[in-house]
Amino acid sequence: MNELIIKNGIVFDPLNNIKDEKKDICIRDGKIVDDVKNPKILDVNGLLVFPGGVDGHSHIAGAKVNSGRLIRPEDGRRSLKPKTSITMPSSGYSVKNVFSEGYDYSIMGYTTVVEPAMPPLSAIHTHEELRDIPMLDKLSLTLFGFNWFVMGYVSRGEIDKLAAYVAWMLKRTRGYGIKIVNPGGGENWKWGKNVDSLDDQVIHFGVTPREILNDLMKVNEILDLPHPIHVHTNKLGQPGNYNITVDTMKLASGFETQRGREPLHITHVMFSSYGGENWKTFDSKADEIAREVNSNKFITVDVGQLMFGDTTTMTADGYLEFNLQKLTGFKWSNSDTELETGGGVTPVIYSPTVPVNVIQWAIGLEAALLINDPYQVWLTTDHPNGAPLTRYPEIISLLMSKEKREKEILQVNNAVNKRAILPSLDREYEWNEIAIITRAAQANSYQLRDKGHLGIGADADVTIFDIKPNEIDPSKDYDKVEKAFSAAKYTIKGGEIVVKDGQIVKVVSGKTYWTNAEFDEYYELIEDDLKDWFANYYTVNLDNYGVNDVYLTNPCMIRTNPTIGSRVRLA
Amino acid sequence: MIIKNVVCPFCGSLCDDLTVEVEGNEIKNVDNTCKLGYNKIVGYSHGRIEAPLIRDKEGLKEISYDKAIDEAAKILCNARRPLMYGWSSTTCEAIEKGIELAIKIGSLIDQTATVCHGPTTLGIQEEGKPSCTLGEVKNRADLVIYWGCNPFHAHPRHMGRYSTFTKGYFTNKGRKDRKIIVVDVRESDTSKVADIFLKIEPGSDYKIINALTSIIIGNGDILPEEIGGISKDRLEYIAGEMVNANFGIVFFGLGVTMTGVKDKNIGSLSRLVKELNRNTKFSLMPMRGHYNVSGAGNVFTWLTGFPYAIDLSRGYAYYNPGETTANDVLARKEVDAILVVASDPVAHFVNPSIRRLAEIPLIAIEPYTSATTELADLIIPVAISGIEADGTAYRMDEIPIRVKKFIDSKFKSDLEILTDIINRIDRYE
Amino acid sequence: MRVITLNLKYDGSIPVEAETITPDSFSDKSKEEIEELSLYLGNKVVKLREIFDVSVEGSNTGIDDVKIIIKGNAYRIKRIGEGMTGGEILVEGNVDMRCGSMMRGGKITIKGNADSWTGQEMVGGEIIIEGDAGNYIGSGYRGALNGMSGGKITIKGNAGLYLGEKMNGGEIVVEKDADMLAGLEMSGGKITIKGNAIMPGGEMTGGDIIVMGTVIDRLPTFKYLGKEIIDNANFEKYVGDLAMRRAKGSLYIKAP
């Protein structure tokens, strides 16, 4: 029996309504328990205790990420760290090698991370990298937004087949949920074009983004998937796109789900909250977006905060990356994937002197500050798109301190005062709200029952920060907040102390979650289509397609309860 | 026993539709394969090295596997500037293990891209890689350009399966739906099936690529009447074909990566493709040689941050081709011991490098006698990945496919041998 | 002035990484402390005294009055003078790669040949190479946006491939010839080649390249603008590289 007690911490555990409470936490064999007999004692004497961090959207593994590493040796060189007696060499600032990803997250107190864009055809690649990322539990979302099977079934109204296909794909790719990037628009990009509204047609397929989103939202519910459809909106990154974002959010209005989770998640909403007609008239519409979120309990968003500096952008939205590259003239990679998806990568430098970048920076913070319910707005940087993951501590300190924001505003281009609303916002996040947006909200949205909280039976993933919440004022001591969140005093993963004083002290490998939503005869429904399309249009055989458990460390299958016509869940 | 959908462990096309007939533990027949794949699979058992060998004054003599692992561990531990080289014809799992070993001993590690598509990597590190999967080409491409490559011989099924003759969703008439352009310094069997053959002067790729780009961005008026043996009119015509295509692709090979200004050719080619995307849809793709050279690049990159030519001597990954590339460190006589896995550097390296290879302890993990094993001081025979061992390989378009094991071998796999060496080193430490 | 003389006694072929040999690093160290500095020989760490005999004369008040003299053939000593901000280094023989990379100030004189990447990403200061120079002198790192952005490099012999690659400031002078693609992708600064050059200015978007000898294989994507007189000599002026958008690089070739 491996027992540990964390004594005298000031605990924030929002999912269990524990807030600012001096409380002991008991751990046995990797789980939180109600008491222990002969534990190792960790007296943290008034320090801040949170559940282990959960990042619900971070590009850490797979073809796109590796393509980013490949084309950016100059980024790789930026953070070279030698091996130690227990750790492997690290490289990369915005595109880190797998070891650095695990270590850097763990040092900041994160224990679970979601890779949000897995191309099915290269799913093995995603899982090979996930397998090699130490320190973290992982899950990945499979891309469906402009998949030919999906568009075919949507156009023919074959919702059962669509459900069967999604279930089959999640199993075949060991995916956790449905990711939709630029629905329909990605297929048009394969001809160098895009869509402009939810009702534009996808070339040749005769479907619209609206139909794709609606049907996948239904399928998500039919299959009882744990996570909402996870949507990167159309026109992302283009001035004036807030309209299509609000329209997309409205698709979820009134859509009740059995699990009590929201049906729709809009990801990295900063990039989708743009006003103006072009880059010259570009302004913030974070207020419009927040108004919709505040009145629409059927959606969640994550921020996708932008921070100034050099980073690498990467997404399955190839059109977006191409256009960004046209603005910067920097190097650019594209990766269209047959029948399924696409993607692009290009570096970017966000500058505090460039009006557009300053407004983008403001939009993210505005969204976080204007959305009332922290469970509806997780903190992300869309790593590495808005900023590398290591910038989280700085963002937390900005959310907690108006003074810090005012100080920053003085340093950046004056556009922030004219075309953004950040300077007028007074809200300051409290510890409990920080715990929600970095942990509880994300665990809740992914319905990871053992994550993001410290109740009995939860995984013993705990972060202890070197800061005494009752002795400092985060609105004034923002530098201390940033420092504390940069390097955890302790990170405890599965009951083991893996980080101490900001240093990795033990290397562990995590679990990989995936969702099994298969139901009776699901494969028969689509078997002929699969055989036909694989034989004629794919270049890989159906038999050689997909991932098996060889590629997963500690696979952790989540079973769901599909309700599709008379068909039921397989025993 | 008939085994279907076998993956061919020969070239970067990684065809996965082979049918192999196995009887007992012997291969009786292989279908759906080209001559290159057929010979590798059917002939897998010929010319094998049968036992671990060590060289002494009288030549090579047999030793036990255990002793061979011991010797390998000793050589690597004692080396001050070891190099681990090869990797393109084994599985990603073995490559991962190789990198673990390189990190452990503080070695240089390089892969065969260093003598083929290394310049491609350098070029795309400057300009990026606008690309796609082979199925995109199959389903959409109405303009296919082969530049400095001859798939007819080097990737015999490529044109049939992916790029020229195959029928796809938007190309249901196959060859008739596509225009084929070949750019090369000489005629080839590939150029014979092309609609347009652009015979260019050797070493003029850089100028021609940049001339095409200048035409496409509207600066063509300043060009001279002839560039690299091609008239300006003809270049303008080719640029027009590119712009007017609905979906174009450039496949390129060693004819452009290894001549003239090498990596600068590829950087320029990437920029040409980038500019074309302002007008239409265009991609480029290197014609990768060995079946898992793409996988080697990928594994190197996710583990260390860099795709080849990595120096781990100071505990972190330092990358600078030209300084850390195998041929450079050998020619400069830096390397004092080398481990070769799944490749034949003696057959492919420049003379100064080969002279160094002859001077230093050379360990070869190899199934067959080769130019490299002729020079080796220690040879550890190995099972052949993709026939006698399974694992992951990456096709030339970065698509991972699991290669199969369909024959039992008395030899250990690369992965197992490397694991044994690591464990032996651990025991010494 | 404090003069620190390093007498090379190492003659192996494995390169030694010696980024700690700078006036900045030596400035406040005693002879004994300098001898104890770590250098890297392959995968092992060595002390500086294992590679060099050290002698010290005089005293200094800051970095600027430190002079380091390296005696012997340092053709396997890399990274000398990396990131230095002041003072002086005199290399009496040859030197290995990346000498003076990321240099910010001060002066390095190399009496022999300098290997590749000398003055890589240099920001300021001066490097004089009295012999020949390798490839990528004054260039950038792989994939980076910019090479040398300030300072001056003088090469009295020939320069290798890709001289001043991605350079965007500062000056390079080559007394003899430059190999292929001098000024590749350069966006600023000035390169003067007194001898011949092959395909200079590929993909340049800014800066000046002046070739006083013959240009072999001039790139076709440059536009002839007319004659111009520089220092009483006639030059033909071209703008390019017009394979690039917004290209404003100037290529001056001595008129025949």
C-alpha cells in the first residue's frame, strides 16, 4: 500500500464545492481516499492546493505538431536542455519535443492534456507521440469536419450510418470525441477555396457547414459521447467572423443532452471573435460572443489566449494557415489528407506594437472576463497557436489582476484603447475561478470523472503551488502569482510526487483515454461503403487502417450507451 | 497460407496490397508487387549472415550472441565521439530505441536522408512543405510533375497506384484526366510517358525554378530568352500549365536534391509551390527511397526536435547539417566508433568517410553481407523488418502503416538487439 | 591590458567545444580559474588546462582590455568567441566552426583559415580572417529568419558557399573570390567581393552586393537598371531577386 497525506493545504476543489478550506488530502494507491493509516506526510502548511491541471485543447502530438518541429529547427534550438539522471533531453519553445511537452506541463502542475486534432489516416502517428509524452494522461479528438463519409451521409440524410461511421472511426483511431474544423470549408480548400457562411455549399458534396454541424451534434448525442462536438468555426482568423461564430453557437440552443453536458464546444474562441471588415478596421467583438455565451447555457468555449512573442501556428484548417502565411511571408507547410482532413503550419510573431495583435491579445482576456460562468470558459492558449503552453502562468496573473492588465496596456499599441474593451473591464478572477478554468471546467466538459477534482475516488492528481492564498493579494502580488504557477511546489500524479520545487523528480507514463461507442450491427451498416471507398479512393487498405492498443500506454476505454433506433449497446 | 494486404518493406511507396503465400515457414509466392519488392521478399533468405561475427587478425570469426552484445556495449561505452547511423530500413520502434541508446551514450546519430533527401529537409526548414497525401494526388491531380526523379525504375508502382495511371474520385478517367510533365537532365522511361518533357541543363534547376516563380508573380518580363537550356516562351507555357491546373503536384528526387545548390533548389521549389497556391491548389512531395526513411525523420523529430544529423554528445540535441552530418564528421576524422543499423554506408558515402570507417571500430547490425559488413569489426545478424519482424513505417507522404511479420526468424529484431545493448550498458554503469 | 595566452597542446581530431573562450568569460577570472573552465571533447567534459597551457600577463579593468591569444593550430577548436561583447581574440593559426557566432562586440583576428559558420548571427564587433573562410560565413541558423545583423567580417582569402546567407545588416568584405550564392536570401547589409562570385544574390530582397571581379552565372531573375559609379569605378546595377515578392536587393557588377 502506497499512502500519502497532504496536510494543512488551502484547498480549492470547485467540483466538490470546496473553496479556500484548510483540509487534508489522503491518497492511497493512486486514488483520493477518505483516510489513510500509515502514510508519508507532506505538510504544505497553508500553501495553495488544486486538483491536477487539465488542458482541454493543446496541440502536442501527431503529424501537424511534428511538421511544426520539422520546419522550425530555430525554435527547437531555443530551449535545449540536457538530459539528467532521470529526464531525457528537451528541445523547443513553441514546438517542443515529446519529453519537453510532458515535463513542462508537469512542472506547471498539469496532469491531463487533450490533443485536439487527430487526422484518422495518421492516427498511429498521433498515438506514437502520445505514448512517448511522459508525465501526463492523454486523450485525442478525431477530425470529422470535412470527411467524405460524413459529408456523404449528411447529404443523404443517413444519420444511422453517420453514427455507425463515427463510432467505428473513434474505435479505429482510439479517439475520444468528435473534432470539427472549418466544417465543409476544409474540403473546399483542397481546391484552394473556402466557405463564407454556414449555408455555403461544399464543392461537389452538396452539403453545408450548418448541416454537418447539426448532424454531428445529433450523432454525438446518439452515441452518448462524453464530450460535446468540439468546433473550430468557419472563417476562423478572418476579420468579421464573430457573426458566423454566434450563428454556430445558436445551433446548440435548446439542444438538451442526456448526460447533462453541453452539446457544443467552441474552441479557441479568441480567433473567432473578430469584428471589422478587413485588417484595417479589425476590432474586438468579444462582448458579442460573451453575450451569446452568457445567454446560451448549451455551449462552452475555451479562450485560445494570444501572448506576444514568437510561436508556431498549426491547425487542420489549411486555408487559415495559407492566408496567415500570405500576411507574414514566412515558411508554410500544408498537409491535405485524402478523404478526411487537412492541415497547415506556419510560424508567427505576435508583436505588442502591431494593432491587430494587440486587439487579438485583448479579445482573449475580454472573453474570459466577460463570460460570467467560469465553467463555460476554459483557459487555453490553443498551444502553440496563441502562445506556447509555458505562458499560462502569465495569463493567470493577468486574469487575477486589473493592475497588471493596466500595466500591460500601457506597454502595447494604443489600438487596445480604441478597438477593444479590455481597459474598461474591472473583473479579477479569484482562486476558485482559476481552479475552474484550468481544471474543473475541462474535466467536466470531457466528463473525466476521476479528473479535475479531489473527491473520494478521484485520481490522485494534485498540484500544490508555492503561494499562500490567504497571505497574498493576487491583484497586487501578480508577479508572485505568475512565479508560483510557473513552477509547482509539488505535482502529484497518480499518487506519486513527480515534481518538487519546480523540478521533475520522477518520470511516469500516463494513461490514454478513448471512447468506445459501438452498438449492435454498427459495422454492418457501413461495411459496404467502407470497402467500396477504401478500394477506390483511399491509398491505404482498410485492413491496414487505424490503431490498435499496441500504440497506447495504459489504454483506458470509456464505454458509452448509444441509443440508435432499436439498436443497443453491445454487451 | 495466403496473407493479404501485406506491406512491402522496400521503397517509400510502401504499397500495402501485397499477397504473400507462405508454406511452413517459407515464402512460396508474392503477388501485386514490383520486381524490387518481389526480390526483397522472395529472396529474403539468401545471403544471410548466420551468426554474430567478430574480426580479429585472421578475419571474421563466429562468437555467441551474448558475447557480441557485450562487445558492442564495450565499443560504444568507450567511444568519445560515437556515431549511430542508418535507420531507414527498420521500424520506428527500433529507431526509437536507437535514439534512446544515442542519448544514453552521448552519440551522434544520423540517418540515410543525409545522403539523399537531407537537402529536402534543409530546404523545407527555410520555406516549409506544402504537401498532401498520395490519395489526394490519386483523387484530384490533373497536373503531375516529376522533377529529377524516375519513378518508373525507383518506385515502380508509384505511377500506377498513386500518381499517373490510377483512377480517383475526381479523376475517374485516370491517365486521361491528368497532364504529366517530366523535368530532367536526360530522357528516362518516365519521361517517355510524359505529355511534356523539359530537358534542362545539369545544375540549372535553381535558375529554372526561380524563373518560373518570377513569371508566376508577374516579374517574367525581365527574364532572358533562354535559361538552363529552356526558352523563355516554353517556361511561360509551363507556368501557364501550372497556374491553370485545378490540383497540381511536383514529385521530386535526387536529381534535384543532390545537384547544383541542392537544398536551395528545394527551398525555391517550395516557394514556387507556395506562390502557385495563390492561383490554384499545388503541392510538392519528395520521392523517398527506403521504405521507412520518412519514419526515421519523424521519430528523430518528435524525440529530439530535429530530423537527422543530431549530436547528443553534450546531453542535449544539437542539430546543424554540414557540421553534424555523418559524412562531415567522418571525413573530419571526428568519429571514433560507429554503429550501423539497417543501411550500407560504405556503398554510399564519399571516399574520405569510407577511409575513416575502415580505421575505427564498426559495428553492423545487418541481415546480409554488404560493403559495410566487409569493413565491420563486429556483425550482429538480425531479423528483417517487414518480413520477420513487425512495427511501424512511414510512407513518403508521412502516412504511418504497420508492417507485418509473416515469417518466424531465429534472429532477433533490430528493436530487440538495441534493447539488449542498452541493458548491457546499464549493467556496466 | 591583460593578455591571456592559450597554447594549444591538444592535437586530436575530435573537435573541442570552447564557447567559454571569450573576453567576457575570462575578464574576472584568475589564471587558475581559467584553467579550470569546462570544455567539451566529444561526449566528455575536460578542463581547459587539459587542452591549453595558460599564461597571463598584465591586468584589466573590464572586458574591453582583455586580449586572448590562441597559439597553435586550433582547427579543431569550435565556438571560440561565441557571444563576446568586447575585448580581443587573436587566433594565430586556423580555427574550427562557429568562431565568433552571436558576437556582439570586440574583435577577433584569425591569422589562418576559419571554418564554416564563422560570425553566424553576429550582431556587432569585427572579425578578420586572414586566410580562407568556409561556408555560411555571417549566416543564420537553420530555419531562422536572419543571419548576421551587424558588425563587420573581412576575409582576406576566398569565401565558401552561401556567404552572408540571410544577412540583414552589417558588412562583409572578401578580398578574393566567393563561391556559389553569396548573399543568399539577404535582406540588408552589404557584401563586397573583390574577386569573382558565382550566382550572387539568390533570393535576396534587400541590401547591397558589390562584385569587383567577374560574376559567373549571373542569375536570370535580376533586372538591369543602368550604370552607376562607386568610388570612381563603373558598375552595372541590377535589382533582385525578382523571384521574390517586394525584392529590393542591389547587385553591382563591375563594368567590363
